[in-house]
Amino acid sequence: MHVRRRIWPIYVGGHGVKLTRIVNDAVVPNYPVLDALGPDLASFNPVVVLINPIVSFGVGESRVNDAEQGLIDAARYIVGNLNCLVLFIHHTGKVNARAKTTDQYSARNGSALADGARMVHVLNPLTDTEYKALTKRDLEHGATALLLSRPNMSYTPPQAGVVLTRVGYRFNHV
């Protein structure tokens, strides 16, 4: 309950909020928007600013790596001003999702996002068979299973994957 009281979702859909823009043919952080959001966000004293889905807050996909690097620069600006973690939610590419890749380049589009991020986590669904192979137990009725891979984490050695189960909104570490 305490955690839920400390979460303040801000929905900006339909308002054209973009964290980056194109200036002189270069993708750069959208400082007017970032500076306008700053005081509102600062009043919460956030620990984490979560941006979901990241594709909605950039300049589009016609300049893939430039657009991704611009978002990384915008995140660094937010971190520098609010002293918090910025967490981007991004989707895996179709081929990578079907292949269930777990490397840091599993996301759709280019490589600049993964290269510029301090951490990359990849979440893949597991079939009942895959779950049993990893855990040596059956998946309970009504549950789904996920593998959280952490292929890129700065300042730490490589980490093993984490198996999770989900029933409704409840996630459990296996």
C-alpha cells in the first residue's frame, strides 16, 4: 500500500509531449519541454521517472540511432536535474521477440539506445515447457511465466536471468 501511495502516473497522451526534437538537422533533447516538466516532476522528489513506451516520446523512427541517442541525452538531462533514475520501456523487435533473444540489442530499431543506457533488461514470455526446464516445476494453473534477462548492467558483473511468474497484477520471483 505504501508504495502505491508514492506512485503518481502522469498521462501525457495526445498532448504532443516529445523529449527530443530536430534542430539544424540534429536530434537533440527538447529542452523547453524538459524544463517545463522539471518543476512538476521535482515537486514529487522522484526516485524513478518511468517513460512508457519510449517510441512515443522521440522524433520518430526515420533517424533510428540519432533518435535513440537523443532520448539517451534527454534521460541524462532529467537525471542531472532531478537526481533520479530514468527508466525507458521499449518494445522488442518482431524477429527478436519470436526468437526470444536476451542480448542487449533485443529491442526494436537501432543499437544507440542499448549502447547509451546504463542498464538493459529484456523480458520474454516462457512456455510451460520452458518454465519447467528452467525451474524443474510445473507452472501453477492460471499463471504465466517470464524470463527477465539483464544483459547490460554498468558497474557489475554479468547477472543471471530471473524467472518470474505472474497471476493478474502479482509477480513472484521463482
